Amino acid sequence: MSKKNSILIPGIAAILILVAVQVYVIKDLWVDKDILFDLKYKILSQEAMDQLNRLSRTDGFENALVVLNNYAKETLTDELGRIKSEEELRKLKEEALQGAYKILNELENLSPYLKGYFKRQGSEGDFSRNIEINYLQFLDFDNKLEIYANPAIFRSPNAQNDTLKGKPKSKILVNRFFREDNYYRISFDFYIDFSGKQKMVFRDMAIYLAMSIFSILVVVTILIITFRNLMEEKRLSNLKTDFINNMTHEIKTPLSTITVAGKTLEIEKIRSDENKILETARLIGKQSVHLNQLINLILEISMWERTQFQLDKKEVDIGELMHDIVDSFRTGNNRVVIQEDYSFKGQKIRLDVVYFTTMINNLLSNAVKYSDKDPVIRVEGRENREGIVISITDNGIGIGKQDLKHVFDKFYRVSQGNIHKTKGLGLGLYYVKRIAEAHGGSVTVESKPGEGSTFTITLPK
């Protein structure tokens, strides 16, 4: 398993476990809140009913039950005697039950009192009542009509949120009533139904949900940051490895040449030839200088990391300076074609000539180095609101999209099959960026594989 997967897979597994635990906890907490909600309003309902009974000696159904007694008497005396078949009796029972529901719903006084009491206690008072008759019997000394309320057949008229399949979760039982008078015997349940119960429970749960989501986001963020840091560390490690490999290769070349040259001087025939001795000495000197440059380059890297550039700025004609740099580069590279186009109009700016020359030469050298055909370079310069803009366009191999965002990183070299095919330490563009930024400017690149690259330097006036 790769190092990438060794971090990513356990991290994702940890997040999934955390999400599962949070869902379980929230679900369990939701159930508890739901139960507490019902318990709260059940207690408030009992308190309200006790207060109502103490104040008016009623339970909110006194008027309704008086009317129900009269209705039962009329049904028994006027209707029951006319029944001649089982079908007519069944219809009478249905009508009697629906009539009882209507009386209880229209004349009860309990729900208005409960709503007022809930609001006085600072609780939600927006609910609908729901009455369910469990047993109903009309009777007198001569007649008796038994009516059993069957929820599968009958439902309470004007009762919102009622159901034919059982009590909804939003209904809370307030009390079960049993009454008996001259002409009836009844048992019924009084429910209060909060249609917005889920919203109220959710409102109470909001802080817990927010904390849960926040904790998950924190863990995900930490995982992403850790993963990105890991990938960045891995990339930097690879860059350093490439740098060490390149530097080793670069140092071995002059060392090997110096070693071979030294052994050559030990040959008696060579020592007797003054020209051969002079040629070998020059070779040793040349390779020694190259080796010294490599060592100084490594020392400069450390110095540039620890300190800021110490620029020695001078006022120069940017057009003339650019032409001198390009002309000098052209002289040392006969096979390169360089086209120049400047519109500076004698503009002068303050800059460090040495560092600026190094920056331009690095870009020109890269244009030649990374070209698989006769290099053609176009150098343009112009002014705009931001300052001086210099662009260098080549017809080289180009840079892939995945490499563009890293080309200015230290030690970074564009991916290729053989890292020694084109010599370099991955520091040229890094220095270009550092020099541009030291002057208060910036450098950008646009490129496509096989279509060349354009590097644009912007410096303030």
C-alpha cells in the first residue's frame, strides 16, 4: 500500500465512523427530546385541567355532555322505535356515533383553555384537538342502544391529524374521560396534536446538530490539511532527491575530468610534451572553476534562504539594458534566433543590473535548453499601468498543466524520462521568481506541451 493510501484510507474510515457515531447519538437524542416534549405537554395539560376544575368545577365537557344526554334521549325515543332491520340499526348507530363526535367537538371548552394556559407558561399553544370515542351507549329504562366505536369504520369529524390506522406520533393523550348520565354512557380520549412538533424538536436540537456538523467538518478539514501536507512533504522530498542526484552528477563530471587529467600528467610521455602539459593544466583549471561554481551555487542557496536580497539599484534605460543583455546572449549562442520588440520609449527604472541580467539570462537559457529544434525566441517589452512588462516566448517543448504550478519551486524540474537529458539543478526559475519579487514585481508563465512557453515579468516603474 502506498504512503498516500496509508493515510487516506484510515482517515476516510475514521470520518465514516465519526459520522455513524454522530448519527446514532443524534438519533438517540432526537428520541429523548421527542419523549420529553410529550411529557412536558402532558404535565402542562394535567396542571391546566386541575386549575380549570378548581376554578369552575368543570373539565371542559360539561356543556357538551348535557347536549349529548338530550341527543341520546331523542335518539332512543324518536328513532330506535322505527328500526325494522339490522341494516337500519347499523345506520342508526353510525349516525348516533357521528352525532356524538359532532357534539363533543363543537361544544368542548377544554382546548381553548389549554392553549391559553400553554401560552401563559411560555410554551407553544398552536395545536389541534383530537377526540376518539372508545365506547358509547344510549340507554333508558325501556331501551338500550350499544355503540362501539370502531376506528376502522368511524373517524372523528372536524378532528385534524386523525388517522384510520392508529395514533400519529404527533398526538399527545391529555386524558381519558368516562361519563354516565340518564340516557348515555361514554368513554373517550382527548388528544392534543402538534402538527409542527418535528420543527419544535428540531429547534431544540439545533445546537447539538450544529456542534455535530462542526465536529465532522473539523475532522474532515484536519484530514484534508494533513493529506495535503503529506503530499507536499512527499513532493519536496522527491525534489530534494532529484536535486541531490543532479548535483552528484554535475559534481562527478568535473571531478572525474580532474582525476583523469591528474593521472595523465603521471605519464612520462605526456610530461615530456610541454603543449600536452599546458593543455591538461587548462582542462584542470576549467573543471576546477566549474566545480567551484557548483559549490558556490549550493552556498548561495543557503544564503538566499536565510537573508533577503541586498539589491544595488541604479537608474537605467530599460530598453538599452534589455538590448545589451539579449545581444550578449545572442553572441554566445550562434544557433539561436532572437527577435526583439520594445516600446519603452526611453523609460528609465531603478533596478539591480547584475540580478536583473541573471534573471533574463536564465529565461533565455531555458528557452534554448528546452528546445527540441532550432530555437526561436521572441523578446517583447512594453509599459502599462502596473509598470514594465517583459515577455519571453520560445518555440520549445512546452510545459504540461501539472507542472505549471510548480515550475518556480526550488529544485523543481519538469518531468521527463531522463533527468540528465537536459542538465540543470531546478534552480533557474526559482531564482527568476526570487529576483522579480525582490524588485517588487512578479513573474508568470503560460505554456502548452509542444507549443512553447511565454514567461512574463512585471516590474514596477
